[in-house]
Amino acid sequence: MNATGYFTHKDCWKHEMGPGHPECPERLDAIEDRLLVSGVGDALARREAPLAALGDIELAHDRMLAAALRGLSDTLADDIKAGGPPYVQIDPDTLLNVHTWNAALRAAGAVLAATDSVIAGEMENAFCAVRPPGHHAEHNKAMGFCFFNNIAIAAKYALERHGLKRVAIVDFDVHHGNGTEDIIRGDERILMVSFFQHPLFPFSGAEAHDGNMVNLPVPAYTKGMEVRELIEMMWMPRLEAFQPEMIFISAGFDAHREDELGQMGLTEQDYAWITMRVKDVAKRHAKGRIVSALEGGYNLSALGRSVEAHIRVLADL
């Protein structure tokens, strides 16, 4: 059993936030196209994402957040019938359309289904090609393109529903995963390791943090070799000491040198290296169990190439 799962759903394409918005459905097209032309897609166990149950969403979020988003979605549908605008604005960068609610449930559902499959031994690891992304969504707040925190939900789910004792979250998005930190703060069953450009949205993460987090803020124009050195020095000893039983990856690819939403200098080879180091830890301590979910990555060509590099390592291709 060496199968790598690939979880997605057509509903994830239907959520969109207006013309010119960087977090767009074409991001998933870029990934699918790259996996097709490279042949990598042929090696994956493709699965359709279910809708997440609200009870599982509430492992990480206040139930009032889910109720508010559902209410906004229903009201928007009524307003559109009456000739109203096609979006509800959540924050300056985050909008909800009539398909966002289902897309968000599919995104979380993908990561939960992947968790079930990996823990059951049906596949060694999985990548979830989903949107909206999740790592900025806090316990009681949607923000920063994110509605539900897919990876934080899955981490809590592995602990609460499957009885794991220790799980790790690896976040290599160019932006700090403030939502994930908000949700898991102080939970000693979860170790979160991350690097991110600072200062940059959401302008957090550089201050003193809880003992279950390893935050590595780095300046603009930091290149891949510098990040690799920091990972070896700061992430790896903590991950090895923690001995996670499963690893979840917030896989944002916007620290790529071609991505204009950040100013870092990583390449697809750096993402492959990071994935290999995470996989090494998973092999030693977690039976190889990894679930990775798409976060950022907005240059379509760089995104496709980086996801391909990431999945090649996961799938031993």
C-alpha cells in the first residue's frame, strides 16, 4: 500500500470572489492541467470530497460562525433573486457567493475523508486540491480568503474521532497561519511548525507564542536555501522530539519566487525538499501518514509546478 490519495470536488470550482481576484477557480485548473501533462495524476487514487458534517466543523470553530455563514448564504440567494448583488463581503479581500457554503463544506470534507482513508490504511498519504483555503480562518472568524480552517479541523478530528494522541501541523504558506494558531493555541496534543514572510498579511506570528508552536518569521526576499537551514535547525528537532502520529500540511505555494502575493524566493525544488523532510518524520513516527491541503499559491504556472513537485514526493514518483 503506497497509494497517494487526491481529494477534490467540482463544488470547489464554483466558489469565486469576483473578476481579477487572485484566489480563483483557475488555480484548481492549473493543478489539474499540470498533473495531466506530467502524468502524475495517473498515479493517484482520486476521490470525491464529501460535505463535512457541522459537528466536525465545530471541533475547531464556534457553531455561531457556521450559522452566520449559512445564514449569509441563504440571504444572498434570496437577494440575488430580487436583483441584488452576487456577493457578500466578509472582509476587504474575502467574499461569499451562493456556492461558497457548499465549497467550504467540500474543502473541509476532503481533508476529513483523507484523514479517514489514511488512518484506515487505504492510502499512505493524500493531497486535497480544494478551495476555499483555510489557515486564516479563526475559531470564530472567517477572513483572508478563508471560511473554515480545513487543516485545523482535520487535526482536531484525528485526535477526537480517531483517538490519536499527537499530531503535527506543517504550514509553509508565505502568510502566517493565524487561524490555525488561534484554534490550536495551548493544545499540547498538536505541534505546529511554520515559516512565513514578515511583515506581511495578517501581520501576526512574530510575537511570543505558545509552547506548541514553532513560528519562523523571515524577511522578504528570503530564498530557499535559507529556509532549508531554518527548517533543519528549528523544525526538525521539535518534530523529532514530538513524535507525531500523523502530520497535516497547510500547503501554500505563494512563497514561490514567481508569486506576487509574497516576496520570497522559493522554487518547486524547495517544496520537494520540504516535503521530503516532512515525509522522513512521518515515516519514522507516523506510519507515513500525511494529509496535505492546498492553501495559497496564486501564480498559476508556479502553483501547478509546485504542487506537482509536492505530490511527486508524496507518491514516490
